Amino acid sequence: MGSRFSITVVSTSEELGNINIQEAIAEITRIEKMISSWDEESETFAINKNAGIKPVKVSLELFKLIERCKQISELTDGAFDISYASMDKIWKFDGTMTDMPSPEKIKNSVRHVGYQKIILNRENNTVFLEEKGMKISFGAIGKGYAADKAKEFLVSRQVVGGIIDAAGDLTTWGTDVSGKKWIIGVVNPLSKNKIVSWLPVIESSVATSGNYEKFVNFKGKRYSHIIDPRSGYPSTGIRQVSIFAKTAELCDALATAVFIMGKDAGLFLINQLDGVEVILFDSLNKVHKSDGILFERDD
């Protein structure tokens, strides 16, 4: 998936633990084979190849994943949208951009984007992208989904505790070997060595999105590499978002969505959702949190 996965398990022996980890890796590889938009043998590739041509019958697992993606799109008013892959790549975050693209180019770049144009048929388990040029990609949810499935597999193998870290998308279960809760640190985006707060992650997950590594500055304004699929403009106003929820899949998707939605709309959304919390840093690096997060920032 282009990301590093780190798997920790609590086991009665190192040998058994290594076997469990290899089995989890095999499950992650299976998921990658299903959702990859680059693998010509994947179901996702077939969906994209037939955009504007015909519906594609897919596995129930992939159908349900796409169905959940559309539900999150509706919940976030399109801030999360797997059809973002249809966007023309007009922004570069490798240091080569010297000017902003024109408004016309930006508007035209999202002409094929729109989760409403992903047509699902529950009776036949088919997926149809209405327009030629449309594509879907699971870059904003795939790592979290794979982590959840690997966790589900390990729990089915009676692994009593562990952590799966999918390049910052974490999911946990049980406790560490000493019986203590798994604890994660929320870092300051301007100083990765500074922990803002330590929080327990109990049978739960967390995902973080940030703009401190890939961004451009034009006229004193910072534009993130995370682009709003509705407008074609990079998101502004937030440096980092950490979402806490039961599943890594939901955390992954909402971290991207809240980053795009902005502080006020993002906090309002999260405060309406049961079992979901957020900690975010705005463009001035001021920390904000949802109602269920209890900590005092140590400045």
C-alpha cells in the first residue's frame, strides 16, 4: 500500500508471535490485492477501467467497503470522497511549483469527481462509475481498513493483545504484556519530540493527518498536499488532525475529512458522532479538541 506496517502482538512465545505476525501480513497483502488501483488484476482496477462503460461485479467485501465510503462522503458533505482519484494532478508538492494554477485549471481538475456518480447495485453487487475518466482510490481509508482486518484476523486466532500501526493509523486490542493499557502520545506538529498529551487507546484506534511535511506557500498562505475533492484547492487552516474511534477505517477517513472541512465544521461534525473524538492543531498551532477529550495542554 506504499506504507510501512508495524505489528506488535502479545504471545506466549516468540515463535508463535512471529507466526501470528506473518499471518497478519498475509491478510494485509490480500486486502492490498483487492483495493489496489494499480494492480491490473484487482477488482478496483476493473472498476476504473470500465468507468463510463459498464458496471463491474465485485466481491461482497469490496462492495460493502465502497458502500461505507459513500456513507462517509454523505456524512462529510463530500470532504471525503474515494473518487478524488479522478482529479487532474495540477498541484506539485516537491518544491517545483512557483505559481498557483489558474482558477480555470483548478475548477476543471475536479470535473470527474463526485461520489454521487458511483452507482451501486446491491442485488448484483456491481459498481459503476458513471463518467469516463472517473477513478476511485482507497488512499484515504485503505490503510485503516487493512489494519482493522489484520486485527480481526489476529483476534480470531486468540491473540490476546496487540497494536497494528499502518504508517500512523493505529488500532489496538487487549493490553501490553504487563497488563497495562496501550498509551499513545499526541505530538506537536511543530516539534515532533514534544508530546502534547498521552492518551489511552483501549480496544480502539487513532489516525493522524498533517501538513507539516508536504505543502506549498503562496503569498504567505500555506496550502496542504491534502486537496479538497469538491473544489480542487488544497486545504488550509489546519496543521494536524488526530481522530479517535473504534475502527481504524473510520479514523483514517475522518482524519482526512476533518482536515479538509476545517476547524469549526470539523469539530461540529465530530461532536455529533458517538464514540468519535478529535484533537486538532490550527494554522497558528493552537490545539482544539472535541467535547469527549479530557486533558490539559502543557505549554
